[in-house]
Amino acid sequence: MNNFSLYTFRLYHYLLTTRDTLEYAIRRDHSIEVYNSRKNILTSNLEEGQPFGDFLKNNGETGEKIKEKVQEFIKNLYSEESTILIPSGETVRVDVAQIVSLYDMTVGLTETLRDIVYQYLKYGLENKDAAIDPMILQLVDADEKMYRTVLAMLIMRSFEESFAEFQKVMAESQGKPTPQSNFIVQNELVQYKRYLGFSRAHARCTDNETLDLLDDVNKVIEMSEGKRQRPNNRNFKDIFDELNNKLNELTAKHEANWKAIYQKVVQEATKPKAEGEAPVNNESN
């Protein structure tokens, strides 16, 4: 694997670490060891001499803005000031009441970093002196499909919970909007819809299997808004269950494919360099 491909892979690894923050939206125990590892990667790679740190330095005002965004992300999620992710002994406690904020910060920054990686892929395809390794292209393509379905799967779980709470509140008020129902709509349901729409608009994958399922997600949201009829007037639980099963299945398929490619790339990237080979450079920013 040539230096440009290694450099691009290290930028991709920063993207991977950032998007893995979505894991904290899953209600289970979270290891402090994994949390500290992510924190270290996100923080240390901002320094000059690291691929991402050098990218930021070499891109002037744009780089500075991205750096500020990353530092804000770290401050709000991976620092002692965070009220969302809170280390507690051997685990990390997640304030589920702020899960919308977790999505908000992670979805936006992930897309910014993904744009950077694709910028390098484009350069590597158009310039013979860079010659991006095909494995890197395959890896990012596999990650793209997996990320879109993982994000949809996680957000739809949150959406379903909020929608169930909304229905309960509306039933108690005999169908009349209340401050509580309005809060759920504006601060939760509308936001979840926005993140999903943002992701769908930025999706670069072109396979029908992934895109059709993402479109099905939007259809279910439209049903919840009363903008689309429910097939055979099915109840929402059945509709959500069917969609979640599809998302779980496709996510598992995409993850298995991504993992196989990722392991191959890691093996190639960690091979000892031949004697006299130049170190990874960062001139093509």
C-alpha cells in the first residue's frame, strides 16, 4: 500500500472513530476502555505531524473551522465537561435525555469528515502519482452503506420511542395538542426526521438495496405524520417492527462485508515498510 493510500486510511480512521460515537445511542453497558481509546484518538490526531492535524493546518480558514467543530465535539462528549457521556468506574453512563444532542453533534461532524475522505479518494483516482489503493475504495464504499443503515436503525429506534410517548400523551388529552405533545414533536420527532433526511441527501451509495430501505424509512415517518396511508390500516407497532427487522438484517449484512474488508486493509497498512521507503506524506491537501 503506497503512502497516499496509508495517509487516506488514517484520515478514514478518524472518521470511523467519530461515527462510532453513535454506539452510545444503544442502551447497554459501555466500556470505559473503549471510551478512553476514542477520546485519545480524537484528541491526539488534532496535533501537527498527524495526517488529520496536518490536513487542518494546510487548509487555512476552512481547516480552522473544522478544527473548532471537532474540539467542540470532544468538549461536549469526551471531556470532563460532558453531561451526555459520563465515565463511571469501568463503564460510561449515557444521559438518554440528551440523545438528540448526541445525534446532532455526531451526524453533522461525521458528514464533514466523510466529505474530506471522499476528497482524497477523488484526488487518488484522478492523479497517477497518488494512485489510491483499490482496497481503500472498497473500504469506504462498504462503510458508506453500513453507516447509512446503522444511523437509520438507531434513529428509528429513538423515533419509535418518542412517537409512542406522543401517542400516549395525545390519548390522555383526547387528541388535543398539549405543551408536552408539542415538545415531543418539535424537540424529538422533527429532529430525528431532520437527521435522517440529512443523511439520505448526502448518501453516496447507489445500490438499490440500501437506498430503497432508506426510502422506506421516510415512508414510515410520513405515515406517522399522517401524510401517507398505512397499508391495510396496519397498526404502527407492526409497521415499526417490520421496518426495524429490515434495518437490522441489512445492517448486519453491510457490517459483515465492511469488517472483512477493514481487516484486510489493517493487515496491509500495518505491514513493515520496505527499507528506504519514504514515510507517509501529507502534501496532497
